[in-house]
Amino acid sequence: MPQGQPAVVPDDGLTTRQRRNRPLVVVHTGVGKGKSTAAFGLALRGWTQGWPIGVFQFVKSAKWKVGEEHALKVLGASGEGGSVAWHKMGEGWSWVQRDRQLSNEDAAREGWEQVKRDLAAQTYQLYVLDEFAYPMHWGWVDTDEVVRVLRDRPGTQHVVITGRNAPQPLVELADLVTDMTKVKHPMDAGQKGQRGIEW
């Protein structure tokens, strides 16, 4: 795209500004490294625009120390850009007031229910649904419902979904899809993940 000009201008009745500012569904999938990292990079860009950011980490344990979490929380509290709310499934989700420990499947459903409530309320400008492709792939969350909710969401809310095996209906709905392809990784040579690279 030379000088940021699209190759095709659709006959959709929208002005250039309306088309440029429409809300996007973004999917980062594939077996390569960098899906979540790219999504958090988008969150940084949104933060600089003053957008409220909502991060929902599906699958990853609450015990894992994610570098982007600390950085985005510090930035969100700085008062300079947008606010940042960070929710981890492994912590039982902050809005779930129960004594019992939820199973991973129940927790994924609870997380999706909260995302639906936040989308309806237009709580955030950018949603990072990290590793959310897995609950759909495993059948824990209904893909058709996800597609319907995202398609019909109000306002100008952007949604980024990461994870391997993104279901085809989600890929078809999405405006931007990147398939991370692994060419080479240090783990291929027996090296474990390292601080500052994997987390």
C-alpha cells in the first residue's frame, strides 16, 4: 500500500473518514511466536490515543508473570494515556464472587460473559482477548455466538483475539487476520523460554 492508499475503494456509501474509523476485529493465530506480543503492541498504540483498554487473559495461569501486564498497568495508572484493566482467568476473574474454584471451562465461559457485558456497555475502546481462540477451538465457548456478538457490537470498539487454531467463522468475520508461521525457534534447539523474550 504505497503512501497508505488502499488498493480498492469499496462502493459502500461511507466517507473516507467513516471507513477509516470503523471498529475492527483483529485475529492473531498460527503456531508461530508473537501473537500475544503483537496484540499488546496494539494495546500500547491504543493507550497513546487515550483509549480505555480491557485485557482478558484466557487460559494463561494467574501465576505467570507477564511483562506486558506490569508495563500496561503502570502506563494505565500514569494518567497520561488511556486506562488499562487487566483480567486473568487463572485468578478466577475479578468480578466472580464465589468461594469455589472454577474449572478452566467454567472460567472461560465466565470470562466471555463478562466480555459480552462490557461490549454491550461499551466499557473499553480496545479489547485484547488473549488466547481466546483456544476456548472456541475446544468447544468451551460457542464460536457462532462469539461471531454474532462481535458482528453486532455497538459503537466503535476494537477487538483483538489471539491463539492458535482460530475457528474459520471467526477468521471470516475478522477485518485483519495474521497467521504467525514458525520458521525457527530456540526451543527447536532445546532452549527453554527466557526472561524478557517469552515473558
